[in-house]
Amino acid sequence: MAARLVLLITSPRVAPGLLTYDAWTALRSGVVMTRDQDHPQRDALASAGIVTEAVDPEHSPVAVARLLLNTAREAGTAVWLAGTGGDDDVAHALAEQGVAAAERGEQVDLEVVYGSWDTPGARLLDVVATMDRLRSPGGCPWDAEQTHDSLAPYLLEEAYEAFQAIEDGDSAALREELGDVLLQVAFHARLAEEAGEDERWTIDDVAAGLVDKLVRRHPHVFGDRTVSGADEVVANWDAIKAAERAGKSSVAGVPMAAPALTLAATLQRKAVKLGASTATAAGGDLAALVEDWTADPSADAAGALLWAAVDAMRAHDVDAESALRAKAREFRDRLVAAEQTDR
């Protein structure tokens, strides 16, 4: 009779006990061992009547493989419940032991059974767990001192760095910078989770609110409404958003911390939707405001000129913020080239 060795791999991001049929069959077929004394599956298996034998974590992979092989020879089947890291070292040792046994003429069957596996988005659970470790007693002293106010500048900084990665067309940098943005989301959610009862919310509340909003504002996807194209999607979005904010000012949701050119363009778009004028108290067309600035280069004249310039660009579907950023990047590149020439 062949000795059967089973390497059972499970995901720590799936609730304990939610295992495949093949996993439960393997677990009930022989002796189950693990070196992870706190393996998340142990309690679930115990409740199902399956005892897991704890192997000394100090045992070498070769010693573990030999133990499993000897157990399989006696019991027929030995199941190794791999730790959350997968126990690759034990897997390699088992393979080597199996090859050596085969060379001696002994039949050893090696199997890898996946009891559970990650679904898309599962690694987000690791973000939550890592943040919990950082903020819990014995974690990071710096993280423990942070507040919403102290973290606010980092949220802007990381968003700008992600924006720059998009401008640079650097996909690898964008992935990293979005991770930094996600860190800020997780950090603020953790702080709120630790707040008083009246102010407490969690990252699950953030995710739930986002899902509810997306479903509500996409009735053509999640409901029975039909649309003719993207323009109607935008119109429906604006109508649903306006209904949600009934009784509130149309500019209540405009972030005043946005870059000035973006802020001006956003307020102007709001005005157009309301049928209001986009002109400021200074009035005048762009050419006249240039003359005013020339005659009186004051902050008020500069503000009126910039406002009018943004308005003129917006009317021609030109984003003033992006246009100025592009020119700034061109100028930066020329400065870099000049520096290199001077060296």
C-alpha cells in the first residue's frame, strides 16, 4: 500500500472552515499535522472532530518531511496543514523525500490540495490587518500619535504623486503611489474606528457607502433604466446627485482645498448648470482684464484675469489646470537640459 502525503494549502483571508470538498475529504483521510500552533483553521477543524497534531516549529523542513513520511507509512495518509505562508520549505523537503523513497522502490503519492484561495480584493484584508498591528499596543510609536489633522497633508501629497505618475505614463510608479493613497484611506478609517461612539465608523462603512453610491448612481447597470450613451449617463448622475443633496447648496460639495485653477473651473461649471453667469464682480472680457492688470498689477486684477482666462478655456473644453501643468513640465525639462549643458 502506497504512503500518501497531502500538502493542504488554505488562504488566511477566507473564513476558517470554508474549505473545498477535496480539502475536507483529505482532512478526514489520515493524520493531520501543522507547525503553525495558531493556525486559523485549527479551531474550525476541531469543531468538526478533526484533531491537528502540532509539530515543533523548530523542526527543520527535512525533519518534518521525514515525520510525515513515517506517519503516512503507518496510517496510510498524512496531511500537512500548511501555514499562512504556504510552507514552501516543507513542500520542497516532501518532494525530495518522495523522490528518495521512489528510488528505493517505495511507492509514495504526493498531492497538493487547495482548500481555499484568494478572491479578487482579498489582499485588502491584509491592509486592514497591517494597520491594526501598527496602531495596536506594541506597534509603531509614530503611527500611534497620528490624527486626522496630522495626516491630512500626506493625503494630498500622495494624491499628487499618483497624479504625477499618470502624467509620466509610469504604470509601475502609479501602482506604488496608489498603494500610498490606499494607506491613507486605511489609516483614516482606523482612526475613526477608535473614535467615540458618535463619531465611530470603520473601513467597512467606507466601502459600503461607496458601493451603495455606485449602485444608486448607475441605474442603467444595476436597475432597469436604459441610456443612449455616456452623455446620458452623466446627465443621470447629475440628476441623482442633485436629488441626494436636495435642500443643500449646489456648491456644498466643491472642495475649496482644490488647486485654484481647478476650483475656478469647477465653480464655473456649477454656474453654467444653474444658468447663472460665470463673470466675477470685476466683469470685463479677457482683453480688457489684461489691460487692467497692465495698468494695475494688483492681486485683485490678477485674480480677475486668471478667473476670466479659466472661463475662456473652459468654454473651449480646455482644462486650465492641465494646460498650465503641461507648460510647467515643459519649462522644468528645459531647466534640466540647461543644467546639464552647463556642467
